[in-house]
Amino acid sequence: MTTISAAYRKQQELLHRNPKYGLASLEYAPLVRDILRATGYRSLCDYGAGKCRLGGELRGWIKDLDYHPYDPAFPDYGPAVPAQVVTCIDVLEHIEPELLDNVIAELVALTQSVGFFTVHCGPAQKVLADGRNAHLIQQPVSWWLDRLSPHFDLIQLAPVKNGFWVLVQKKGGPDHSHYFVRKRYRDTWVGRLRGAVRRLTRAA
């Protein structure tokens, strides 16, 4: 199953030479840490890992983390490995549109328990070598949910500047939502997240 063309892989390799490309995972690292702590899971596939900044941050908090990076622009990482938690942080908007269904199918196959995905819905500041905007897919939240919802059940959703993030679980699998409603989380990011979901629902 093809998830990236050879020509586009080369363009991504060029983009990754920029040290400022692929910084989003640092912003989301505390949320991923909270997911791991709430569930007790320790295996993580970082899909589209870039320079593995997420892994570096998480290892500072979770010593026994079983971290598996995957990125076609970094072939030395090897193939993607199934894991209890799969992260895909600011990657999906960079996928070639005709291959998006293949990438989502791969995420489904890799996700053993829960997935944490973030998407930027607007244009990027960077451009590819061929002049295209680095965000090949620029679509609203509803468009993305239509593509994810046939494969995943939504646990949590939050709007962020120019996009959103979702915490999901594979359809037909065990329900993991109870991990995120414990009292100690009600006043933290889960509580704020539920308020954001209610606001989105009212606005719809």
C-alpha cells in the first residue's frame, strides 16, 4: 500500500533540512504525556516523527517508554510499528491528497488502543521545492472528521489555532474513554476540552 510517492519523499527530505520544520510535536508533548500516564500504556508509534523531538521530550518524563518513530523522510527509522498509542502530529495535512485514504488505513492498522492526531486546517508558511504550499490538504474540521469517523471512535476533540486535535480509539475495540474522566483530570485539559466541544456543538 503506497502512502507517499518517491518524488514527494524527496521534497520532504529537503524540507526537513530546515531546523525549524517539524516543531509542533514539542507543543503537544505534554498532552501525549498525560495520555500515557492516564492509560498506563508505554508503547508509542510516532507516525511522521520528523526529527523525533516528541520522543526526546517524552523520555524526559517517562523512563520506560517504548518509542517507535516512523517517517518516510528518515528511512533509517525503519517501518512503522504497531503500538498501544499512535501519534500523528501535524502530518495529515501534508499527505498527498490521493494517498490520504491509504495513510488513514495504515493508522488504523497501527493503532492498538488509542490515537492522538492533530491537523492544521489552513495554509503553511513554508512551500515545497515545486512551489506548492507545504499543506497539501487545507480543509475544515468537519471534512477531516468525515474521513476519520468511519475508522475511529472519538474520545475527545479540541480546537486549536488554525486546526484541531483528536483523541480516538479504533472502532469495535475496547472503550478507553473512562481513562480520561477520573477526578484528577476534571480540572485539567480534559475539562477544558469538554467545554470546547460543547461550544463547537452549540456553534454547529
